[in-house]
Amino acid sequence: MITKFCETQKVATGNCVRIDFKKRNPMFGFLVQAGDYEDLKSKNFWRIVIHSNMQNWQKNGDMDMAKIYNGSEFTKLSVIGLKELLSIA
């Protein structure tokens, strides 16, 4: 599910990904394809930068802004626009 999403969905500037989990509230951000992307993907781990850290990450690419999550906890991925994100927050 996650690999297919990453291959087929292009997240435009100003949009982000809503990540729904089994046992926690949804998260908004984007999946990062860093140097260890293939290794993490093979283990079903995914590096995610949450929406509140997005501008800082885009400025300097600091990997400390990203966290790694287990893909088996994801239930749904969807691209949402900034207007929708602001109406949820």
C-alpha cells in the first residue's frame, strides 16, 4: 500500500499527506526519500516529516526533523490540500 502510494502519488507544493494509524490520531506531513530509503522500505519503515516541521526541513534538509514510523501501523494514506489541512487543525 505505502510503496504504491509513493510511486503513484505526487504531492504538490502546499499539499501534504494524511497518514491514518491503527492506534493513534492521524498525522499530516510527507514521506522522505533519503539515502536509506530502500533499506527502510524493505523493512516497512518510513521516514516522515510532520507538517509543523515542513518549512524548516525544506530550508535546510535536516534529517533530525524527520521521524521513522512502522508502516504496519498505517491504515490509510491520502493527499490533502492546505485549505483542508487548515480546516481540520
